[in-house]
Amino acid sequence: MTNWTKYILFILIIAGIASCKVKKAATDSNIIIIDDNTNNVSIKDDTIVNKPLDLKPDTIIIIEPSLNLKDEYNVVLILPLLADSIFSNWSDHTEEDLKDFNIPKKSQEALTFLEGAMLALQNLELESKINIEVYDNEYSYAQTNFILNKLETKNVDLIIGPIKRQNIQLVSNFAKKKDILMLSPFSPSKSAGSKHYKYIMSEPTIDVHFKTISQFISDSIAQSSVKLFYPDTDFGIENAYKLQSIIQAMNDTLPLSKSIQYAMVEVASKTNDRRNFKIEDFLDTGIDNSIIIISFNEGFVHSMLTSLHQQLKSYDITVFGMPNWKESESLRLDYFESLNVHYTDSKWIDTEETNTSNFIKDFKEEYKAHPSESAYLGYDLFNCFPLWLDKYGLDLDKNIFKERYEGLLNTYHFTPLDYTIDSTETLSPRIENTNLHIIEYKNYELNLIK
């Protein structure tokens, strides 16, 4: 395998033609939109009409700015496929034992993402042509840098990937320097984008999780006493005050009678230092106690859940947790059940939904395997981003906020963020998916409630 084929696994060229339907215009509209790209004229309900028009005296004419469209776009995927490891593992098998061959675990997230993407691309119809090159960065910073050196002389319109935070920062610095659109499918880190205003995050940051929890409590839980429990670590304190600022900003927009009444409870992070901690001192009788445990540490979370579980005979308690709790193998599910645990997540798969069932069927037929979460992610993103690139071209970052896509795994609704809630933080411009679900653990199963 040559160096070139090692890093460019394949090129996909997608071409399609979409036609614009002409409809009869409604005669009572007084808003006319002229598309500066096509010179088409449409009325306010988006039906396209032939010019010239008889305009009424009070007609409002809106000229939409011209988009930076191209006939052909070049998209680069940078993923840790670890192709050499796969091929080496394959060559080590004899013909008789190939049935036992398994893709290395470190390759699976990227590979199944790519499989989902390829499945989505099979059915897309586009006006422009999109060339997709896939590079294997092997999780390596040096290898990522090598790939970027290859791309220095190439005309690239959109970069998708990679996975590791340090590699994302390296690529986003390159994309910023070259003024290239960049989509980060995996990381919720807002700082990884290197202040690149064309950096698009499909995974919401912790700020969005906090805001979603606060909004849900405000909207759905009347007469609640909210307590923010957090460990006395730098990370715990930082996140606690971040959540506090979000709640306070929300309260500033609400009448006093509807504002969230909350208290901050700092708890020792070390077990020995918690021996004299009495959680009941921070609970209220005769009212629902909404407890937000701001911790990703399983040991600390388990200790808090245990203490709260022991108080259920005397207090009404609802716990709100962090998105990583669902992946825990040590947290007790009976505590999740008794404490009515809620958490936020961008991902939710409804296997009974028709489109999901069809995707599972098609994926199994194509790849002889059940789709992973990464396969759903690749399928979702490649069902919408090529269409949006085709529609808005190099001005995608200025227009993506107009779009909403409900996928099989995620729903995407993007918002430009030029600053963080805490004004002491460094400005971090980016474009972020702000759609999250509230998931409840009830009757020993997960239930989507928002």
C-alpha cells in the first residue's frame, strides 16, 4: 500500500440533479422575495412565479443576498480508522479462521461512522457534485499534521472530524487559517474549535446540558427546591458556578413568582472528608427536592445517590444527572429508579420508528452487522450536511441556523455562539447544536420525556 492510498482510502463522487417546481402565485401576497442567485421571484409562502409581476403599491420587496455556490465541492474526512492495524490483523488470519476476524475496537467508532455515512450517500440527490476524500489519522497528532501538510495545496471546502481533542484543535487551527468550514461530529469541547467562527459542533457542550436541565425544571416542576450538589474540585466548582450563572440569567427574565429558587451545596470530593456530611441538612420537607448532581466522577455520584436514597422516607427527591451517567457500569439502577433520575442527552434511538427500522434493515444487508451509535451518527450527518452544503455553498455557516434536521439518532438545530455565559472566559466563537433530550429512568427503563 502506498503512502497516498494509506491516507486516502477512497473518493466518493456524488452527483444529482434536482429541479425547481413552478407553482401559481397567490394574488393576495404583498411580500415578494427575489433570489439574487437565480433571479427567481417567490411570494412569502415560497411558491415560485414567473416574472414580470404586477406589484401592489404596498408590496415589500426582499432581495436575498447571493450565496457563494459552486458546481463542485471538496469534502475531507479525517478519522482514526487504523487501517494498517486492520489489514495486519486480517493478514494474520488463515482462510479457515477468517470467520472469527474482528475489527480492532479502536477502529470501530470511526469505521462504523463511515459505514453509516456511505449508506446515507447512496440516496442523496444534489445539484452540485461533492467529492469526498477520507484520511486515516490513526489517532496520531503527528499523522494528523502529516495529512494537513498534504491538504496545504488542495482546494478543500469542508473538513469533517477528527475524534481526539488535541487533533481537533490541530485541524481547527488549519481550517481557521485557510477559512475552511469544519464539522466536529464527536467532541462536546467548546475550546477545541480554536476560536474558528466556521467551526460547527454537532455535539452540544455542557453549557447546553445545564441550560436544558434548568429550563425543564422551570417549565415542568412547580414548587421545587433546587439544590446544586458539586464536589470541591476545580472542575466541580467551575461547572457549579457555570450552572448558577445560567439559572441566574434565566431568573432575570422571569417574574419572581416563577423564578428558580436554588442553593449551592459544596461537598468534599474525598470520601474520608465526607464522614460528617449530612445530606438531610440540605433537604426540605413538604416540597419536591430537585437535586442536580454536578459531577462526572462515578465514586462521588454513587456516594451522593446512596445518601439521597436513604432519605426517601422523609423527603420527595428528583435527581438530575450528567450525560455520562448512562454509560456507567457501577452506578446502581435501583437508585436511578427510586430517585427518579433524569439526565440530558443529544442521542435517542426509537427502534420502533419506521425510518429507524428501515435503516437497521439496510445496514444489516450492506454490512452484515447491527448499526452502532456511531453508524447512526454518520448516517444522520451525511443525510443533512451534503444537502446544506449543496443549498448554501461556502456560506453554510451563515445560513445553517435556518435549518432543522430530525435524524434517527440526533436532532440538529444550530446556533451561533460568539461568547460564553461567563464573561470572564475567553471568547470562543463557534456554531453549536443546541438540541437536547430529557431522559427519565422509570420502571427500570429509559423514557424520553422531552
